[in-house]
Amino acid sequence: MALQSLDIQRRSATTTPQPGARNPVEVAKLIDVTTCIGCKACQVSCSEWNDIRAEVGSNIGVYDNPIDLDAKAWTVMRYSEVEENGKLEWLIRKDGCMHCSDPGCLKSCPSPGAIIQFKNGIVDFHQENCIGCGYCVTGCPFNVPRISKDDGKAYKCSLCSDRVAAGQEPSCVKTCPTGAISFGSKADMKEVAARRIANLKERGYANAGLYDPPGVGGTHVMYVLHHADRPELYAGLPKDPSISPLVGLWKGVAKPLATLALAGVALGSLFHYVVKGPNEISKEIEDEIEKEDAQ
Amino acid sequence: MIRDPKDLQRYTASERANHWVVGICFILLALSGLAFFHPAFFPLSQFFGGPVWARILHPFIGVVLTISFLGLFFRFWKLNRIGAADREWLSRVGEMVNGDDHGMPEQGKYNGGQKVMFWALAVCVLLLFVSGILLWRAYFSFPVDAVRLGAVVHAAAAALMIGFILVHVYAAIWVKGTIRAMWYGTVTRAWAKQHHRGWYRQVTGK
Ligand code: HEM
Ligand code: SF4
């Protein structure tokens, strides 16, 4: 095992159990959108720590920069201007992998060990096993993974699995100057969120709440939202995300059943031959042809 | 090379070559595709120099298959129109499978089963091509819902096509004297008279 302190929960395209003697605590990153000022320090720290930098794009008239996630931009701030209660609100959401408990990427991946879900909840891409098919992109309900144009591998936020393994918090958490990002056990983070939500409700945000969507089994990146009843306001954060039923169908029991059916056809053919014998030309017709030739 | 000069020519050299190109592409596609289909088959990717190569090569081979299949399609579609005699044959296919073809209705160049196989494979190739393009992320980027649907269709059509081809190949092995039609293009008169009497009479004038 590469990272001894990160025990494995699930491994892509693997049908046998994972090493599971130890039970580390589930972690989570809590992003308090109501405290974020959109300074992008977390974006910079992500690019610093991971030594990645997306190609410089062009300004399209909004603060989003880079304007989308990329193989070399694992987190981006998304700025939405909305009008609520007759007031302009500037909603700024740090977008990136949600580290789902039920990850659509891992479910879709055909390559053994290219995607690992650690027992602490982190979903990590191991690029050395990635074949570049892009099935993770197809499976993800949050549109997170990106295939690199340079090496054809899939990349996304690792929740700084390297730092977490060494007992440190992710680099974005460490950097945030307003304390809008916290990191700890998932249970603790829910408590921190609850306190903040109570506070927001007192201040008039009646719909303030935690985003920890049950459709994907909960996530290990959670948001505190002022308008938790309408997450779409935050640059299209899905209201009730889940793995698409099409992906469920594609990766479900149909394939083992189809495999059995194909084995049945192959074996059925073999035994048909053994039981019925070959379909040979009948003696009668051979004789007819011979007679014709003799004439 | 001439064997019995009275053998009947069933396929020209270019028809046979066309068929083999399709057949080889199919085998390569099935092996590389199955590698992504289910983890149990993942080791098949080693035939292609590893899983990354299998992923890179598969769609290109798919394009070659589609183009060469079109060649077969336009050569043979007219001969595969299904008529009353075919429906009769199909309704009694149980007797055939049971190993007793004596009561089967007379068939032309292709019997009802072969014709159904022809159209089933044509539909599979069409579905595989369209859905395969949707899945081809190295060069295309379609809306994710289309890709998801494509993934389901591609996997389903591939499984069906592999099943059909197993039957297709087994039928050729089961009916003795058939495979040579794909090797060197001829069949014996007795073979033709037994299995495709209509065609036999047409080419021999008897
Ligand atoms: C006709 C053109 C075809 C194209 C363009 C195509 C393309 C693709 C692509 C892009 C993938 C995803 C993996 C990858 O990137 O390599 C794939 C998967 C696959 N292909 Fe094809 N393919 C074609 C034909 C076929 C055929 C004829 C078969 C029949 C055996 C086949 C069987 C498969 C299977 C079994 C998979 C895995 C599906 C899954 O993961 O559920 N493909 N194909
Ligand atoms: S957000 Fe997407 S990439 Fe991240 S774990 Fe969930 S499915 Fe995978």
C-alpha cells in the first residue's frame, strides 16, 4: 500500500474485498459559502501545493478565472449574482470534487485501481492506473473530473490525500484567510456547520442549511449555504444529485448477466454439436450428384 | 487454385477479403471492448499492449469495421430481403436446430436465419458506431446525458453483437462444408443442393 495511513474502502473495477482491518475516522471539508469573500487564496494554494497551473485563458467579463475546472485547476471559484428579497447577492462557491460517499466516477471506472475511495472518505485518482477513457466524467453527477490534453489522464481535487495522510489539513483549508473552510472529522464538521447555520437563521437567512446531499450517500466536501433550499443559485449546484439511472443501468447487474448469457450461447453451441452432431451433407444428395456426373 | 472444377463459386475474392477485414476488426473490437466491459475481462487489454493502448486503438478499429461493414452491406443487402419462404423457414427453425432439415422449405442463396442475422448485425453496427462516437472522449465532447445513453447502448449492442457472432460462427462450423466458402470461395454442388436448393438451381440451371 502506498499510503499506509489511508485505508481503502473501494477500488475501481475490483470485485474482491479491500484491506479493511482498520477503521479510520471519516473526514470532511466544510466550505462556508456565507463567509467566503472570493479572494481565491484557496485556488492559489491548490495550484502551489500540487504544482499545477491551468493555461492562462481570457477574461470573459466575470470574476471566474480560470473559467472552468481543468486537469490543472482542481478547484475554481464560481461567482453568481442573484437578486434575493430585493437585494443583490453575490454568491461565491468554491467548486471542485465533492468526495461523494457513493462516487459515480469510481462506479464507472473500468480500470482496476485508477480510482480509490479511502476509508476516511477521500476519493482519489491514481493516474498511473488511469487509461484515459473518460468514463469517470460520464459517471460524475457534479461534472468534476477533467482529462488532461497533455497525458490523457483524468485529474481532480485529491482533498490533499498526501497532506491528510501525514496529519495535515488540505492546503486550501490552511490558506483561507477568513476561516471559511474548515477540516476535521465529518461529525465535527457537521457540528461546526450547525452552529453557523443557527447563527445565519438568527440573522434572517431562514433557509440557511448544510449541503450534504443524501442522493450520493453524503459528501466529504460540504457547503453551508444561505439558501440551502435552492442550491442551483450557486452556479448550478445540483439540488438533489445522484448517480444517473443510465449509469446505474450501464454499471449494474446487466453486465454480469450478459456475460453469463454469452457464456451460455458459447457452451450451448458446443453441446449442441456434441449432442446433435454436425450437419453433414446427406448421403442421398451425394449420390444424386454422383449419378449426374456418371451420366 | 482449382479443386473440383464443378464446385460452385459462392464468393469472389474481394467479397471474401472484405468479410475477413470485418471479421478481424470484430475480434479485435470484442477483445478490447470486453476489457472495459467488466473487470473480469480487463486482462484482455494485454493483447493490445496494455489497457491504455486498448483504449486508444479500439475506436479506430471500430471506424475501420464500420467502413468495411458498409462494403459487405452494399454487396449483400439485396440478397437478404426477407420474403414468405423465409418466414416459413423461420417458423420451423426448431426442426433445423434439432438436426433434421428434411422438411425445411427450399432456400435461395441465404436462408431465413442468415437473413435475420444480416439485418441484426447491420443494426448492431449502426448502433455501435453512433454510440461509439458519443463515447470517444479523446476527440469528441457531447452533452453528458448523450454520452451516458451512448454508454448503455454501446455496451448492450456490443453484447448482442458478440452473441450473434457466436451463433454466426457456430452455424458455419456446424454446417459442414461451409467454412471453405469464406476461405477460397467455393462450395460443393451437394452442399448447395442440400442447404440452398433454390440457389443451386439458379446457378446450375437444374
Ligand atoms: C463502430 C465503431 C466503434 C467505435 C467508434 C467504438 C468506440 C468505443 C469507445 C470510444 C469506447 C470507450 C472505450 C474507449 O475509449 O476505447 C468503446 C467501448 C466498448 N466497445 Fe466500442 N466502438 C466501436 C465498435 C465496437 C464493436 C463492433 C464492438 C463489438 C464487439 C465494441 C465493443 C465495445 C465494448 C464491449 C466496450 C466497453 C463498453 C463498456 O464499457 O460498457 N465496440 N467503444
Ligand atoms: S464529485 Fe464526481 S469526481 Fe468527485 S467523488 Fe463525486 S463522482 Fe467522483
